[in-house]
Amino acid sequence: MSVKTRREARLAGLSVTRQRSVRAGRQEWPVGAIRWRMLKAPALADVYAARPRVARVVRPTPLIRHPLLSRETGLDILVKHENHNPTGAFKVRGGVNLIGSLTAEERRGVVTATTGNHGQSIALACAREGVPCTIVTPLDNNPEKNAAMRAYGAELIEFGRDFDEARERVEQLQHERGLRYVHSADEPLLIAGVGTYALEIFEEQPDTDLILVAIGGGSGACGCSIVRTGLGSRAKVIGVQAERADAFARSWKGPSRVVGERCDTLAEGMATRVTFDLPFGILRKELDDVVTLSEDELAEGVRLALRTTHNLAEGAGAASLITAVKLRDRLAGKKVVCVMSGGNIDRGTLTRILTAA
């Protein structure tokens, strides 16, 4: 198999072996090149099993109706404030569930790739559990997120132009150092842990009609979908992506999975050029729709969050709010939950967004 074929396979989030090919989604890969890493999707029982581990670190986050947001949008919206978590993002739930479940052998050390929120969750969990942690970020990554990961004691390596190239370096380190590779999306324990916030949503508002949630790797949308279906709710789950990082949206809507040319978006929590096997397989069946946002809309989402909820949200974290505005007519009369997935915006990006208003 050629070097080019191997690299394309890795960028698509697939494991590379010398075994026969399989179908990933509806995308065919060369014979002898790729084996799809078969992973069992978590179920509602796995989310409940994750809850005690998550509760050691994370308290239930607020589900709040903000009068200013309701007035400006004309909608019945509750905001799920995952930005209030330790690390400032929803991903901490998955990190503590996965690291808390490692075997004795795996606890020798883990390695992962991130643009920040996933890496912070793994770094925090490893610090609590005494597990050595190596994290690879893209060059020019959010400096505040890098500083936070180092503060938790992680070894930080900066490599590549974006998340997907950083992930390639992780795969090399995994073999060189004999580390447990924690994928940012293809991990059932991560998705089960993240799903605990969806349990909180439906326990507090069982008659929720619709959930808006940002999609990068897709673990958050997976958690919402798994819990929704497991509880027998009729709520819709709609994903949100950046137009400049829309590989998931195009893959979900189209006949086959695609690899994007770029992911240059201010919403770094959505910045990936690929889809990932496990979440894509779940969301292909479970997701009700996906919406894409322009950079101007993403920036307005950050301003909207600050103006109407008095919360600082990063681009991905505020994406659900501006999507509610975009879909205002469609959402009229419905009980909507917007997941504010994270608040870790860097000062430079925030300054540009606010001065452009």
C-alpha cells in the first residue's frame, strides 16, 4: 500500500492494516489496505454505568431559561451549561469515565490528539488517576488551552497544521512508546461519559422537543441521540457544524464519507476535516438533521451568548444558540435545548469577535 493511501486512510479516521478492505459508511477503500476498527456503540445502560465515575468530578450542570435570550429569539429555549464544568467544556465527562476505566496495563500511559477541550479532559482525568499523559496539538493551537493542559501535568507536543495531522503524530507515538491511544471520538467510554449530560436534560425536562448540539468529532451529539432513543423520547437531535469544517455534514447528507480540504474556522471545537467511524455510524442512524454556520454566524453566536446569557462561550459552544436564531420559524412553539458545550475561547479570537460587532 502506498504512503499516500495510508495517509488518506488515517485522515479518514480509519485504522490501517494489511488485511482486507471493508466498507466504512458507504466509502470503499483499496483491497489489502484498510480494516475498519469495529467498535460497539454504547447504549443507555453504558451511560448510566458511567454516571458514578463522572459524578466524582462533575456536578450536574445548570439547565437555564434566559429571559433575554427568549425575548431576542422569540423561542422557548433552555441552555445546558456544559461550559460550567471543570475544564470549561462537556468533554471532561468522557475523559474521567474513560481514564477511570483503564486496565492496569493501560495505566502505564496514554497519548491523544486534540485542539484543546478533549485534551484538557484527558489531562485532568490522568492527573487525578496518576496516569502519565502525552498530548499532541496542532501548531498555533489555542494558547490558553495549551497552558491548561500543561498545568494538569501533561506532556504537550505541538505538531502539524491541524488536528488531523496532529492525530497522525499520535499514531506514531503510540507505537514508539507503547502508550494507550485515546481517540478523540472512536471511544465508547468517551461517548457514554458525555451522554450523562443528556440524562440530566431529560430528567429535568422530559418533554424536550429538540436539542441543538455542535458536532466536531460527534461525541456530544452521539450522547444526546443514544439517551433520547434509549429513554423512548420523541425529541429531535440536530447537529451544528461550521461551513469551513463541514466534512461531517456533507458525509451525513451525501452518499459517501468525504475528507475535507480545510478546517479553518474560529470554532476550533468543530475543526476537523474528517468523520470518525464510531460516531458517524451512530449519527448516520440517530441524528435528525445537521445545519452549517458561516464564520459570521459563529461570531454572532459568541456575541449572542455574551449579550443574552452573560456567559462566555467559544465558537462551538455558542453555535447552538445562533442556530436557534437561524431556525427560528422551524422551532416556534417547541421546547428547545441548546447545548453550550464549552467556554474556552482565547483572548485573541474573542477580541476580534467583539471588535467586529
